[in-house]
Amino acid sequence: MGHRYAYPAPYEELDHTADLGVVVRGDSVEAVAARLVLAFSHLLSGGAPVAEVERRTIIAAAGDSAAMVVDVLSELLYLFERERLLPSSVEIVQFEAKTGARLEVGFGRYDAALHAEGVVLKAVTLHEARVERDNGGFRGQIVFDV
Amino acid sequence: MQLERIGDFVWELPRSGGMKVPGRVYLAPSQLEQVADGKALEQVRNVAYLPGIVGASLAMPDIHWGYGFPIGGVAAVDATDGAISPGGVGYDINCGCRLIATSLAAEDIRPRLRGAVERLYETVPTGVGASRAIEPLAPKELRRVLSEGAAWAIRRGFCAGDDDLLHCEEGGRLAGAEPEAVTPRAVERGSDQLGTLGSGNHFLELQRVDEIYDAAAAAAFGLEAGALAVMIHSGSRGLGHETCDATLRSLARDYVRYGADYAALPDRQLACAPISSEVGRRYLGAMQAAANYAWANRQVMTGLAVSALSTALGVGRSELRARLVYDVCHNIAKFEEHVVDGAPRRVLVHRKGATRAFAAGDPRVPAAYRGVGQPVLIPGDMGRYSFVLAGNALAMQATFGSSCHGAGRLLSRKAALERAGKRRIDRELRERGIEVMSRGLRTLAEEMSEAYKDVRDVVDVIEGAGLSRKVARLVPLGVIKG
């Protein structure tokens, strides 16, 4: 905790027929959560730069790691849709199953021209949502409805 | 997973484990390889665990891996004792398709085709941030949309002809809608998106009626060979997504409290609640309201498209003679009466990427079509063709009056992008006489023809299985996408 992860962060796209999934890896659950947020931003931006203009606190209720990530991403999708905010950096303040998640997220503004290749994400799904140990580190996976 | 062939185009997944009914999949033998990885079949199997499910867990030949339910999935549950599954409807509640016929000859508009597509693209917002096709609605007015459905839009002048509502599944409105059950956040998301297309596989397409297979049905539907038509594929936008999302995330945490049958569900995206429960009733009311929003959405786009075409082509509405052929939903759950084990039974039919396909004589089919059966609109892809079918009696017995909904994806979006590489799909289409406009090149690559099954193969299985029959084939002339 306390480390600020910056956009862009590495991720892989899943081979999902109907929708769009991403996989990230990290040495901690917090790293995975942060990279999933930044992967989400990369999809929305089409990979174009995102210049940070503000920071906000995002909170998720207690639950398992995957459920908390889904909650965070759903909130971020709402902010994108209503305020055209794109995550540019993430600091995990808290990420505990019993007490919930608290993230300090930096945001940039969506630009229709710059981010024209961005994907329209309809929803963050629970389908195949995972945050789990993998080969000495951690792996996270989220599928988005497109 | 072992499928047993029980008909020329029907395969059964025998009951095992916690399955309450068998799975039944409609496929040609040549299509079996498309489900060989087992993921979609696993979902057919999982759906068979739903509390109250009757008959079989069904999948149409456009089957592919979804989440929870397979795309192309149909499941009916007892209306009293069964479970309602938001995943069995999907995030895009009442995503559906409508077809508008005109009196113009398609080839006559060729000189103005590019201008028409540009005008449509300017008029109907698409893609990221698509909004403000009409003035944003205050919450009170939006709740009227949720209650009234397509009729709300018609009263404000958004229409093709005078009888649009007669040619819309459910008359463009589900009466059980509860606007108050839709969350404030969903209302907020929907407030400025009415009349917008969305993105992904949503489209507005100018088409030519290319071939007639069933002259009597085509005549009843008002489809003439060579005529210009407009097909719109879209749904409930952010309001529907939020409605599904809010219910699913809440249900996913505690659906197991409804008992052992619920706790035994193999996939939490199948999280569901008893129809009779407070949560179930609330979701049902909200889902029906979101469905009404989708109908209003497609109705507003209809009005916008007809006006845009009229202007771009320099023809008045009386010369254009636009009329709604039909509007179908393909992500929905509805109470219907069907014969189950030889007796009439009220069931809740979930159609997740599947289309209602009621037969001739059914009172729920519009009077003008009752002699031939309900129109079933099957969009293909933007490079090949789409089909109009008519519902057959066998579907009423075998699939709760259901048919396929489209081509079904063959490639993942990732695989489609890799195959497209640096190709300009828009230029390839233009070289074939198809004008396309979209917000980004990525969408076109993801949605290229190669990413989809050939819808003709899907429709041939449906016809071969006797569920619906081909009436007409339509080919694309111009497309707008998000």
C-alpha cells in the first residue's frame, strides 16, 4: 500500500467470444487491483494518453477481492459515463475482505478525438471475475460486457 | 461434455449432477466444432440447475459463450415457484431489433447513399458518450418512458407509420413495469441516452430486400424484392445495464439464502431469486421498465432515421412510405403460457440472445400477420446479409416459441483484431458497395464479417429444425456503428 500505479499498466486481453476480458498480474492483491483499474482505463481510452487533472476516493464494500474489484470498476464506469473521467493513476489505501476497499484514483478527461479508439463498455461482470494466487504472485481477471 | 443426437439438428445434454432438466442444443453436425471447447455447453448445463426450470435448457444455433447463460440460451421456469435470473436476460435488457420497410427501390438511392449514411450518422448518436439525440429528460418524464414504452415516443412524433405499435412485440410495452423500482442511478444514466445507438454489435443499417423465399409471408409483412429497408439493433443503454448490474451484484452476495437449490448453482453470474420474493418482484418490475425504455429508444431512433432519410434522399414522408414491419426483443424474460408436459402452464421464459417466434394463428401475433406467423428478425453481419423469418408451430412445442437472434460470434474480439491487423475494414466494405461510418476503426475490426458465423448457416438450422422458416434475405447498403 502507498504505491501509486500509473497508466498505462500491462495487461492481456482474454479470448472471450461475446465480451471483452482482461488479465493482469502482480506481486500482491493490491497491485492486481490497481492494474485492473488501469487496464479498464486503457480499454476506454483506446490506449491514448490520459493526462491527470484530479483525484478522488473510490470505496467498495467488504467482500472477496474479485467482488471488490468489480464494485470499484462499476463505480469507475459510472463516473466515466456521467463525467467522462478516465483513471490515470491508482493508489490502494485499503483492500481488505472484512473492511472493504479504498482507492485514491487519479483521473483525466475523456477526449472524443484523442480517445476515439476506445471501447464502449456496458458493464463490469462477475463472470469469471478472479483475483487469485498464481505462480508465486497474483493474477486478476475481469470480463466486461460490450 | 457428451452430446447425444436426438434429431437432425437437435442434440441433448443428458441430465447429470444437479441438472433438473436436460440441455438441448440446436446445431448442424458441421457446427459442432464451434462448441468443442465446451464453454458454451457448460453454460447450457449450468442453466439446467435453475430452480423451477421446465422442459429443457435450450440453446439456439447462434450459441456462443456468454456469462451465466450462453448467448442463444432459452430457459422457462414455473411462473409461481421458479427463479428469475438477471443473467438470463443480460445487461442490455431488451436489446432487440426492428425492421422498417419503405416504398423506395434500393438501387434508386445509390447516387445518394453516402449522403444518406452521413446524415444518419449525424442524426443518431453512436459510440462512447452517445447522448442528447433529444433533450435530456427530467426523472419524472423518464419514469413516464419507463411506464409507456414505445407509445411515449410515438406521442412525440417519432414514428415510421401510423401503426407502429401494432407491429411491435408486446405493443412496445410490458404492462407490469415498475418505474419506481429502477434505481436513481439507472434513471440518471438513461436521462440523456434516449434515441442513441450504443456501440459494439449495435447498428443502424440501410438494406435492400434481396431475395424472397415465402411470397405469402413477405406480402403480409410488406416486403418487396428490391425495396429499401432500415434495420436498427439496439437496447436499453446505460439504464438497462445499471438495472441488471445493481440487481446482480446485490444478488451475487446473498442468493444462497434462498435455499439449497440456489446455493447449488454452479456459476454466480446465474445468481437468481424466487420470482415470488421481494427481490425477484422488484427486479421483474425494473426489468420490464428497462424493456420499455429500450422500445422507446428504438422508436425515437426510428423517427430520427425516417426524418434523416427523407431529408437526405429528398423525398417526402408520403413518398417514402416508411412502416414498421416488426420489432423483436432478444434479451428479455416474459410471462407466457405454453404447453408443458401436455398441459397449458404459465411460465417465465428467459431469452438471452434468442427471439420470440410465435406461429400462425397465435392471438399474440399481430392481426395482419396472424395468417403467416410472427416476423422473426435475424441480423447477420455488416458485410453479408440478414434474414426475416416467420414463426412455426413446432417452435411452440419445442422451444417455448423461440428462435435464434443473429449470427453469433465466431471469433473473440481479441482474435478479430489480430486477424484484421492493419486492414481498413471500412475501405473493404466500400469497395463492395457498402458505405459504413463508425466512431472508431477498432469496432469495425471487431465486428467484421469474419468475426461472425455465417447467419445463413444459423438460419438453415432453424429452418431445418422446423422452428421458423425463411421469408426474405436482406443485404447491407450502408451502416452506422458506434
